[in-house]
Amino acid sequence: MTHMALEMSESLEERCNRILRDMEGSLTARDRVGIQDFVLLDAYTSESAVLDNLRKRFNENLIYTYIGTLLVSVNPYKELGIYTKKQMDIYMGVNFFELPPHIYALADNVYRTMLTETNNHFILISGESGAGKTEASKKILQFYAVSCPSTKLLDNVRDRLLLSNPVLEAFGNAKTLKNDNSSRFGKYMDIQFDHMGGAVGGHILSYLLEKSRVVHQNHGERSFHIFYQLVEGGEEDLLRWLGLERNCQRYSYLVQVGEGECAKVSSVNDKSDWKTVRKALSVIEFSESNIESLFAIIASVLHLGNVTFVADSQGYATLNNSPEIHWLSKLLGIPAQVIQVGLTHRKIEARSEEVLSPFTVDQAVYAKDALAKAIYGRTFTWLVNELNESLANKDSSRKTVIGLLDIYGFEVFSVNSFEQFCINYCNEKLQQLFIQLTLKSEQEEYEMEGIEWESVPYFNNKIICDLVEEKFKGIISVLDEECLRPGEATDMTFLEKLEEKMGGHPHFVTHKLADQKTRKTLERGDFRLLHYAGEVTYSVVGFLDKNNDLLYRNIKEVMRQSKNAIVKHCFPSTEPDSKKRPETVATQFKSSLVGLTEILMSKEPWYVRCMKPNEGKQPGLFDDVLVRHQVKYLGLMEHLRVRRAGFAYRRRYEIFLQRYKPLCPDTWPNWKGTAAEGVECLVKHLGYKPDEYKMGRTKIFIRHPRTLFATEDAFEVCKHELATRIQAKYKGYRVKGDYMRQRQAATKIETCWRGMKARREREKRAWAVKVIKRFIKGFMTRNQPACVDNTEYLAFVRQNYLTRLKENLPKTVVDKNTWLTPPPIMQEASQMLRKLYTRHMVRRYVQGIMTERKAQLQIKGLTSSIFKGTKENYPHSVGIPFVDTRISEEDIHIKVYQMIRQERIKYSVPVVKYDRNGFRPRFRQLIYTGSAAYLVEEAKIKQRVEFNNLKGVSVSTLSDNFLILHVQCEDIKQKGDLVLQCDYLFEALTKLCLVANKHNFIKVVQGSVKFDIQPGREGFVDFKSGQETMIYRAKNGHLMVESTRTKSRAMIQN
């Protein structure tokens, strides 16, 4: 309240200054992203300001901008993610200017206005080829498909409306230099709605199909999509039946003139589009016979293009490829002979007789191309009629209509011909209609609101329309006159006639009529028109032929013999065949435009102006020159001037007051009087000057955009203040309410909790008393047999012991001391568990041993059985793993290796051999084979001891490394026993036991060992312990071995 009173006490000047200061933050964003309605531009008469605003929005991916209710769309050439179902839901039922500009906003406003006012509307979509007209039309249809009421019947109509697009695109669209999916015909579609807003039907009108594209395309362009879709995507059986190959290069009508190949289109997938067209034809309920006949016609056009003529000896045309005639005959259902005659002869009436006059080759080619264009053009008309029949609403009750006019935009090419002349004439008529309807709607609104209308200066293009269409004087009349007059009429005679009749017209110039400077830019066969959108130079070459579009009568007669149902329908026998020439193409087009104008004048207009930002179809690139040109020829500046005539902004009082009432203390939060009085009070509080606004009957009119911007920016600031104030009050209310509720709840919870806690405590104590009693009784009777008193106690003892045992189990098999002492009742169970657990650990240990480790342990086991407890240094060898051999085969001398390799070497080790006489040490190699032991000195085998002659092996009990091999000696010449020292004593002896397969022939001797020097002569080795290891010959002639004493493992453990 204090803040509100402060606001009321502010002077008007101070308040306005504060609002202007607060505006600056919002203006920053506006400068960056542009203004979403051109009507609100201050410099609305400047093309540069319009261009700058478009560029800002385009750079921010804001492709839509308003001029009042007109929508300007700039093609982004990329996906923006703004056409989702969620976006459609956002724009449904929302005020037109409430959300950012969008095609959905326009579509929704048209739809709601139609339902509210129960009248008919149309949306005119125009722009250059490639500007996105077809896509805009699709988006509108998709929006209506989602937003309209849905029933099974309405869904069926909706699907047909949507799927009519891919069919018409396939037969009426083609790749041009500027657009990969350019509409080569004008299309007006009426969507019919019932009183509930459901789409119940539709109707399509087509204008000026570019039939010449069937037989000829410019460099880099293609014919209509359906030809490529059929060849690339058609099923094999269908192509076989049609006589086609899956190769577009095979068909003359699809190949670039002089290049021998088709134009490539990376953005078009013909195979996928073929499937879409097939599905669409089925949904629209084309019969299978009609679909077959339709594809037969498309194939027949391709075959017709491959028909070639050669001149005979007299210079007349004859056919040179019977296969194509065969397929034409099959597909069209016309005898081959009849086709041949029709393509090479013309029927002439001489008095009362009819004579066949043969064609020259050029005439035959002309007749063939004319037939191809006629077949395709009439088939397209039939297709549109079939779609209309499928979309027709059978209910006779009154319907409201929204029309979609997707018409070709203004075209200016390097060479402009008859088609561009007709298209640009159409755009002149639509521009004339556009200005008339816009001025009319503006003037009507001003008059209805009681606001004085100010006349608006604009360029009236009636002078150009009259130049083209005026009766007896216009270009179309001169063209028709030249086409129909007898004698040799040519394109140049037509140009001469134009120069005669149009000379001096300010919007017409030719090479002959131009001044010296202009003449340099014109060829002799050109004329130039100054359209509302700029100058266009037309080449007259082909004007007469394209305007005549003649098809010889005898060719029509040939077509009437067709058994193809569609061809039969397109060339009916009831068609007038008089000598009077039919209307020319230009006259037909002029008449259809008059009809279209009448249709549009009877409906409320809405406009979508499509623009392309660059010629290369590149996203993010904005070409100022190209966009400026489009701004000019789309008439955006004229429309903007009309909308800004007097007042830039107008809104209904209710809407204006609802939005801006927070800016005035008297209107906030609720205004008690009428909306007009509230708005009057509001604008006075905001300080509007009298010349800045006018009060109409139902709307307020604001003259300058800056006034609206100041109001809008003040509203943005006010919104934050209001939001803060409302939030504070609401939060206080919520917090106070929450506190009271929490306090009451806390009191209740505390009471309940205390009672519950006391009850639980009492129950817990009663239970504890019972448990303690049972425990004491059980303890007292624990040594008695199991009974009621001690059962629970004994169970507790068992459980407690088992729980403690689980946490204190031995970690290894050798751990014998950590097993818990069991209570008396668990003695037997404890022993059983200990045995089971020991077996379990042993099993786990054994399962974890690898094969190599197992073999090592087995060998170690053998060693243990021989030396454990007998040899003093054995415990130190237990942890040292044995190896397969200590000397590799490469380290054995080659001569020795060759002599013993037959016996296969099992093990080898370096040793020191002591002479039997004198005990001199000598380094040797001890090698075990499968049958003997060899003592080797480099390349010599010093002694071979067969395992059968080995009586035994002696070692001492001390820690030395000596062994004595006792050999059986029967001959005095044989060498005696071997005295050896080996660092790997236990490994060498264990290997010897395994190789010789003698496990009990090793003797561990204490004191002295006797050995045979030779038969009958003995020697001794004495062993004793000392302070250090020594080996020497004693005085008594014995070999003395002293070794240090080591503690055995048993001694260490003790």
C-alpha cells in the first residue's frame, strides 16, 4: 500500500522519466533481435530499415515477421525445430499478437475468425521459386489437421487433404535452377469446414501447368518428379509391364540436351517419394485400374520421347524404332499402324476430301512433342479432377471455406520466355488485387471505428495490367491476333506488331524503340516490360508456338481410339472438332485469372510473403541485394505504407486494458467502468499526447511505435514489481497458514507419540522380564537333559557358539590352534564341523593348484620322503622350486650331444668331480638320459654309468653338497665310484631317482663314506661340522669335508 501511495504521489513528468529509464534494458534486446511487426518501425518508409530488421531476425533464427496481419517468411534452408506438435498446441486459440510471429499464428487466427464471423477466407502465399511457398502451404494444412475436431470421417478427409500434396508435387513439381521442388503450376485449394470447425472437404484449382518441361528442360533442371520416381522406385514387375529400364539416361525426355545425362539432385530421394505417392493414391482411393492406366500414360510419354524419325528419299519422315511403337501401342491400347500414321502424317481437308500429307522430320518431331505435352497436360487435369472428386463434400449444408493460394512468384531469369510472361502477368494481377483489398480493409476499419481516413500514396499497377490484358490493344490480344491470322506469322512479326501498337508506352521498350544506351542491353528479338517489381526482358522466341499449343486433329483422332481409360477420358469423342481454332494458352490463362480474382474478391484476404535469403540455398547467409529485390517486387513497402497510414497500432479496448491496466493505480487491479473509459484513464495517466492516439468506437489507435514501445517497456518493469509484491503477500499468507497447521499437527503428534512410547515401554519391560526368567532357568538346568526349562537357553548357546565360530574360522589348513573351544553341548558337533571344514579347506587348496604346481609338489614330496629329518640342509631347499634342467641343450658340446641324443636327455647339471687319487677338483657336466648317467668334460664323455650298474648313492647327514655314486665294478679296467659336489644336490638326486626309477637306493650316512677307487682298492670321504666350509685331503689320506652347522626346520619351529 505504501508503494502504491508513493506512485500516486509522483508527478506525471517524474513517472514518465522513470519509465523511460526502465525501458533501456528492454530496448537492448529489441535492438539485437529486431521488431516482430514492421508496422512498429519508426523509419517505415526506408527499405534499408526494413532490410536491417529482417537481417537481425534472420541471424537469430527468427524467420517470421508481421506487417500487421501479413506474415513475412524468410527461408532458413535448415531445420529449426519450430513445427512440432508442442508448437501447434502453443499457438492454438491464442491472440494473434500475443506470441512471436509464426505461420501457425496466422493459420489459427484465420480459422478462429472464420468460425466467429462465419465467412470465407483465403491465404495468399507468394514468393520466388525456392522461397518456401509449398512448405508454408504444407505447414498450414498440417496445423489444421491437428487443430480441427477429430472423428473417423473427419480424419479420413484430413488424410486425403494432406496426401493430395505429395501426389500433386509428384506430377506438378520439378527441379529448377533455383529450387529442387519447384511448383510448375499454380494451385488454389479450398478447405471446407462445417459449423463445428471440422474439415469436411476440399477443392483444388490448377493454373498454367508448364507442359513444355515434359519435352525440354534447361541445363541443370529436371522434368516432373513422377518420371524419375517411376524409373528409380518402381517395382521390377511394374517396370517390366511398362517396358521401362531402371536407368533415366535411356529416355530422351529426361536427358539434358547436348549432355546425354540427367541432372543430379542430392536433396530428392526418388525411391522414397515413389512409396509416398503409391500410398497416397491408395488412401485417396484411386482404383487399381486407374493407377495402372496412370502409370501406363507416364511410361508412354517416356517411350514417345525415344521415338526417332529419319528422312526418306523424298525428305519425308519415317519411323526408325519399332520397339517404342510396340510399347506405345500396348500401353495406350492403340494399333501400332495407327500410331505410325498419326506421327508421320497430317490430315488436310481439300474441298470435300480428306488427304494425308506426310511430315518432314522437323514437323514430325514437333507433332510428337505436342502429343507428349497434350497427353501429360490433360492427364494432370484429370488427376486434379479425381482429387476433387475424392475430396468433395457430399453434405449440402452451408460450409465456410479457407482457401490456400500457392501461386508462382515473380520470375526473372537470364532468358525469360512465354512462361515467365504469363507468371509475371499473374503476379501483376495479384499485386493489384492485394493493394485494393488491403486499402479496402484499412479504409473499412477506419470508417467503422469513426477515425478519419487519410489517402495513401502508392504505385497503381493498373497501367501495366492494361498493357498486358487490354482488349484489342494489350500484348495478349496482339499475340492472339498474330497466332490466328493467315499467312506466315513468326515470333519476329509478333514483335513488330507490338512495336507498332505499344510504341511510346512508358512501361514497354524494344531494341528498335530504345535509346542508344538501353539498346546495348537488348537483343533484336527482345522486349522489355517495366513491372511493379522491376524491369524484365522477354525473348519472343517460341511465343507463338507456346501460345498456340496446337495438336493436329488427326492425332486427336488417334488418341480417341485408345483403350486406356484415362486417355479415353482426356480425349473424348464428344470434344468439339470444328475448324474453328481453340482459345490460345494466354487467353485461357487470362480467363482463369479473372475467375480466380472473382473467387478471391468474395473472401477475406490473409497474406504470406515468402523470401529466400540467398541463391545458393545456404543456411545462415543473408544476401542484401537479393532480399532488397524481393522486398520490392513482393510489394512489402506498399503494404507497410498502407498499414502505417495514420496509425501504426490498434487494439480492442478490452485487450489493451487487460494488458496494461497495472500501469495505472486507478485501473489496477479491477476497473469498474466500461473498457473505453478505462483506456482513456490509463493513457492520461501514462501521459499520451493528444496527437499520439485516437479513441475509436471499439479500439484505440496509436500513431507512433515509440509510444507503444514506451508503454510495453513500462509494462515489463511493472510486471516484475507486481510479481514481487504478489509473491511477497502470497508467500506471507502461505507461510502463516503453514505455520498454524504445523503447530496444531505438532501438538497432536506429540500427544500421540508420548502415549505410544509409554505403551511400548511397558510392553518391552514385560517381555524382558519373561525372557530373563527363562534365561536364568535355562542356565541353572543347562547340564540336565533337554527339557522345557532349558530348551531355549541351549538353543541360544548353540547359536551363539556357531555365530562366534563363523567369525573366527582358521584361515589355513596348517592353523591348528584357532578353533574355538566348544561348550559341552557342542563337543561332538564341533569335532564334526572341524573335520568338515578342514576337508573343505584342503579341497579348495587342491582345486586351486595348477598342473605345473602339482607336478612340482609331487617331486618335492619324493624329495621329502628321502631327506626329511636325515639331511641337515634339506629344510632350506623346500622353498626353492626345481627346474627341468640346469644346462640347456645349446650349452652341451655338439659332439657330446650327437653321441647321446638317441637316448634322450632328461636332466643335466654342473658338478665338481674329485679325483679318486689325490682328490683334485675338476668341473664337469652330469647328464641323465633315459638309460645312463654321463660325466662330461666339454667334448669328451669321461664316464658313462648305466642305471642298471648303479648300486646306490651316498650323502652325509650334514649341510654339505657332496654325493658319491657307487658303481658296480667287475673288471679292473673299469672306473670306480664317483665323488661329486653339486650346488643343486636335492634336485639332482630327486631327478636321478625319477629317471633311474630307483627310489630307495640313496643312503644318508653319518661320519664317513667308503667308496671303490677300483676293484679291490677303497677310499674314504670323512664328513664333519666346523666353523666354515672346507674341503681338503687329510693326513690319513681321506677326503675331509667340513660344513657349517645349520638349524633344521624342526629345530626352528621348536
